[in-house]
Amino acid sequence: MKTSISILLATFLQLAITARSQVDEPLKLVQTIPLPGLQDGDFDHSAVDVPGQRLFVAAEENSAVEVIDLRANKLIHTITGPKAPHSLAYNSESKKLFVVDGGNPSQVEIYDGISYESLGAIPMEAHADSSIYDPVGKLFYVGNGGRGAKEDYCLISVVDTTSGKKVGDIKVDSDRIEAMALELSGPRLFVNLTAKNALAVIDRMKRTVIATWSIAEEGRANAPLAFDEAGHRLFVVASEPTEINPRHNGKVIVLDSDSGKIVSTLPGVGQYFSDDAVFDTKSKRLYVAGVPYINVFQERANDRYDFVGQVPVSFHAVTAILVPELNRYYVPVNHHGDKPAVVQVYELQP
């Protein structure tokens, strides 16, 4: 009897381990791209040139932008002009690369996408950082100002990536903003008002804030933001506890993108810092990059999102970029100790 029970327990354990391994591998590491010459220091955000199969990575604390050939999976150039590159946009038609540089001076730098030569710069208020690119209108929305400029508000400057000129500013009532999400089927732009524990809804045509949605009851210090436009859902990653829930270590707050109503919350599952989140419309999965894991959630029905696995990453890898056209998820990992800087390439698993 004991033998039979032991066999059953062993079988059950093996099935459980097998099932867990299947769930815990939503991403498969298929390539590691070396980035030689970089010292210790964080990466910030990336941009992709899909037609040209290139990845641009902001090596923020190394004052460089790394250019990677995605066909050969190797570094092909390093742009050394920016002092503190934070975020990027590439216009594949005008073949211009735009680099948001928060150094001194704070500006958006323009580079030729073929020769990588500097084409000039657009001045910004202090602490130019977060941004988002509209691939339809060819407009680049860049956050700047705020507490870094000793102001109680931020600006979202609008840059025309065809002409290379700034065409306007949108004033936002918060001295710190983070990630943005852009509605392609309409005129709205969503912005994380981190200092206010809220989201701003901006009409891009009118260039004005039309609504503000608080998330303070569920979380604070909201930074990453992802958007499921077809499903009308926003995913806000908040990293600080609230008075109601002082012990949580971060969570994802899901909002209805039409009303701003909070419809669900997802656990941080051990995540204590993240700087990137993205929703994959094909697989209906949410990827949250951060330390110490990439956490993956699967959309089910009725605002249910199941945690389907986590992938351990290297030291302080908190940003990533999803390239659905290539079925790849790229994670820059900084140099640390005797570990060289690399870009980890993951294949999306079914």
C-alpha cells in the first residue's frame, strides 16, 4: 500500500513539475547579443526599425545608443553623441533617429538613420525622458520639465519626425510623468502622472488634457503603462503600497480605457521594480519586465488575467521591447562585475 501511495505521489509530483515547466516558459531564450565596451550602468528604452531589421538601445549611463542588426544578431554601430539617452523613435520613411537626451542640455537629438551622423537637436526643458511615437501621424511626444526644471507641471512636446521640428507643447498638471500609451484608432494619448498617482487622458488634436483618472486607491508610483486598444484596457504598473494595502510589493492595475474605471488588479508576484510593460494583441499576453523577473499574464474572459509564468533575468534588467513582427522580445542587460552587457533575445512561446 505504501509503495502504491509512493508511486502515485511521485507520479503526481512529476506531472506537477512538468505542468509548471510548461507554464513557466512563456519566453524562450534563443540568442545573446554581446555589447562590448560598456561599463556598469543602466539601459533605458529601445526602438526598432522593422523594415531595416535594426534595434536601437539607449545605454543611458554609458552615454551611447547601441545599433543592432537583427538579421545577424550583432552590434553594428555605437552612437556616442547623447549624454543621457532615455527613449527613442525611428521614422523609417524619413530615415531619422530621434534620441531623447536628458543630459545637459536636455534635448531631442536627430541622427541620420543610415550614416548615424548628427542632424541637429531640438531644445527641451530639463529632464527630457519618457516619450512615445505615433507611426501614423509621424509625431513624437516627449515628456520634459517638471521637478527637474523646478516647475510644478510637465510638458509633452510634439515633434514632427518628418521635418525635424517641434510643433507644439501640451501642459500636464504633474511634476513627474512616466510612460505613455497612444490610441491609433482615435485621438487620445494616455500619460502616467506618477506624482499624482493618476492617468491623464489627452486629446492629441486639441492638445489638451480632457480627463484625469486616479489609481491611488490601488497603487502608487505608477511608471510602466501598456494598452490593449482592441480590448479597451489599460495596464498600469504601480510599485508602491497604499495605506489600505501597505504590504503589497507592486501590482498591475487594469482600467477600462473608455471610462477610467478600475476593473481588475494583478499581483506583482515578487516584482519590486519595473520600467517596461507591453500587451501583445496576438497572444493576448501582458509582459512586465523588471527585477528579478519578466512576469507574464494571459488574458482570459471577463477581465480575468492569469499569471502564466516568469522568466528570471540578469542584474537590473528592467526595460525590454516586444517586436511582434519577428516574434521576439528583447531585453538589454547591463554590465555588472565580470558580466558583460548583452541583449537577451527571447522567442515568444505559444
